[in-house]
Amino acid sequence: MKKIDATISAPQGFCAAGVKANIKKSGKHDVGLLYCETPASVAGVFTQNKMAAAPVHISRAAAGRDYARALIVNSGCANACTGDQGMLDARAMVQMTANALDISTNEVLVCSTGVIGQLLPMGKVADGIRDVAKEIGKQDGSEFALAIMTTDTFMKKAAYEIEIDGHKVLLSGVAKGAGMIHPNMATMLCFITTDVNICPKVLKKMVSEIANKSFNMIVVDGDTSTNDTMLVMASNLAGNCQIDSEQHPDYNNFYQALLAISQDLAKLIVRDGEGATKFLEINVKGAKDFAQAKMAAMSIAKSPLVKTAFFGKDANWGRIICAAGYSGADLDPKNVTLHIEDLCIMKNGLDTEYNVQRLTAIMQNTDIKITLDLAVGNEEATVWTCDFSYDYVKINAEYHT
């Protein structure tokens, strides 16, 4: 597996473009189109928020089918909490895209991201769809990545190359997300393309599993959005013998590549957490099962007191232990062990009289790893999160305006 620099249109069969339709007040790119020249195997994972946006309902149904050809996406307006009109508008986006590309509406996926509660400016959306369709095949895909961004401060992309049956297989993906990030998907969009030959049923199962090991293991602020979507499209053009079951000799090869690109994109979302100054990896081990390890790790990752302590470079490790203690996960108070990086802070439930100067130095780092051993089992889980800064409050206090 080799990490490469490539856009989402790099795998065989794909084209992508983005345009400025003035949906965003900033005037930046806000309508993107991803197109596959052949029917692509498709799989998706979506928000579990009961107030899911209109495009989520439509794309969930479309991704439930075996194949798709196109994805239309806008930023600047989430088309969430918009009632019947929102559904009509999302369907209209699908119809316009199908017409522009001369394909079936059943082959079109749709996504939106931005402010909740506002109707899409359909005149601008229609112009954007018309214009972006004209750009298909003319752009390299970078503009598509720009078109899905909202409060993101940088473009999030990743790509890998692997070999299957002597054929080069590419995977390339983009994501957006910086706030309202919490598992069961988050206010994030993630789109991954690949040219591997894989049957839709196998891809769907694989994507569901991988979401639980990547995008469902990140936290910025504990809020689960209305629009979260992860979509994977495979053009089947790489020339490899089709991956048609988990017993296929290259199933794990492709699985690991898809997991790697998904985790890369998930971590980039955390690194761009609104106002973030720290990237925190929280590993909980010694748990009775994976669910309890994740429960404890998530409790730590979501704690405002933990997150603000790391922002302030304050070595108040008691907040970490406190968050684990109220998480609901089983632990042995007399045998709990805590490390921050390689420094043992607590052993057998007691302060180790650690080197304070060493911990103070660690707290200055941008990337910090926390390891907590619950001492009741053999399972573990890793969650990625960031700190809370003054800027997080400022960004979200002013987001609507």
C-alpha cells in the first residue's frame, strides 16, 4: 500500500468539478459534481440524527441500490429542517443533475451542508448544477473538494495505490468537517472513489464496518449533525478479478487500504476542529469489551474540562480519570493506569509522583497521546479528538451571522 498525492477523480472512470454559484455569502466554491462514466458500485453510511436532512433521505435510498453514476453536492445551506419543500428541492437537484448528464435519477446521489433551517436558493442551485456539469472532464477534482467546505480551514484529501491481481488499484477521497462532529457520523461529508472491481454487496458491508473504525471514532464537540454522509463509489475498471466475498484473496488488501484512507480523512477532520490547537489520541485498553473501551475513550474525548485543560496546557490529569469514572465503563479503581505520552501519571490507582517538568513539556506539544488502562479485560479502542479553544466559541457564536 502506497500513499500518493491525487484528487478524487484519479481512479479510472471518475471526473469531478466544482463551481461558485453564490450560495455561500463568501462567494467561494459551493456546488460540486462527481461523475462516473460507468455504473459504479456504491455504499453509504449516514447520520443517525432523527432530524436528518432531506438529501440524506434521498441518498440513503439511492445508496441502498447497487449502482450509481453521479453525486451532486452543495455547501452553504444544509437543506435540513425544511419540511416538504426541502424534499422537493433535493429531488429537483437530483432531476437537474440527471438531465444535465443524461442519466437516470436513480443513479444520482445528493448531499448538502451548511446552515440548518434555510431553504435552498434553487435559482442559484440550478445555475450551479448547469455550470458544474459543463466543467466535468475539464477540472482535476480540486475544485470539487473546495465546493464541499464550510468552516473548514484546509482541504481534506487522501489517496492510496495498491496492487490486486497484478493491476494497479487507486483509492482517493475528500472530506469536509470541522464542527458539530460526533460519532454515529458527524457534520461531515466524506466521498471516496476507487477503480477496484468489487460487488456492491461486499462493498456495503465493508464500508459499514470501516465507518465504525474511522469516522465513528472521532469527536470535536459531541454534536451529531443532520447531514452526515460517507459515500464510496467503485468504478470496477481496474481489471482485477472481482472481489465478490470476504474469502476473496485480496479482500483484506483492499479492506486495509479503504480503512487507511478513511482513518486519514477522519483524523484530518479532527485536526481542523473549529479553533483546535491540539490533536489528541485517546487509547483505552484493559476493557471488558470494545464497546466499554470506546465508551470510556469517548467520555474523555467529549469532556469540556479535559479539552479545555489541554488547550490551556494545564496538566490537570484528574479530569481524564474523572471522565473515565463517570463513563459507565467498568474499571478497577485500584489498578487503573494512566500515561500521557510515555510518562506514567497514575499506577495502581495512585499518583506516581511523576516528573512535573516532563509533563509540562509534553503539554506544549501539538499532538498528544493519552493511554488509560482500565485493568478489567483485554479489549481496547482508540478515539481521536481535539481541544476547545477561545476560537471554538467565537466561530460557533458567529456561524449563523
